[in-house]
Amino acid sequence: MFDLAADVAGLRNQLEVVARGESLIGVSAEGELANSPGVHRHWHSNYVPVRSADGEVTGIAAASIETTQQKLAEAALMQNEKLAAVGRLAASIAHEINNPLESVTNLLYLAKTAQEKTDIEEYLDTAEIELRRASAITNQTLRFYKQ
């Protein structure tokens, strides 16, 4: 067993505990098997000592299930959740930046078509405020990224 699973971390210790007479239920192990080097695998196991009539441990009964695919699926799911969260954040930021930019576009149109100089100045002042707002959102996003 130890030749086949020499690179399975903790397996030797687990089996030594059971050989001393203690059951281990729901333990995990991970590593590589000698017959498939380079393939990292995961197992979930139950070990129970097998005793002779006089109570001496003569063997170990083991039930193991390989959970490698489950671990890979969990890792993929976590990665997808991270990407989805980043996508939601990006959409939210884009929306927050788009609002003042739309205002600026409308205010510039109004300024171009206005007849009164006071109206033009008012539109341009409001456009400047909206551009500062977009700039502040961008700067907050950059500070968040740098952290």
C-alpha cells in the first residue's frame, strides 16, 4: 500500500492510527499514486481496525471514495463565481460612469443649440460638474484596483 501511495500525504499516519486500534471515519487524503505520477488526486475514507478473537488488530477495513472530480468541479465553480462577480462589478462601474457621460452629451447638445449666453454657461458648468463626477468614479475604481 505504501509503495503505491508513497506520495499521498497523511495516509501512513492515518493507517498507523488505525493499526493501533482506533477507527477513523470521514478522513481525507490527497496526493499522487505511483501508477499515475503527475495526477493529483483526492480521497475521502473510513478506516476500521479488524481484530482477531483475542482483540489484536490483524488488518484494516477501508472504504474510500475518490473525490478528485468533485474537487475539480468545486474549483471550477468557485472560479466561475469569481468571474461572475467581476463581471457584475464591471457592469456596475460602467453604468455609474455612463450616467454622467450621458448628461454631458445632452448638456453639450443643449449648449450648441441654446441662444442665450447665460444658458450656454449654465449647461457648460453643469457638464463640468458631471465630468468631475465621472472622474471621481474612475479614481475610486483605480484606488480600489491598486489596493
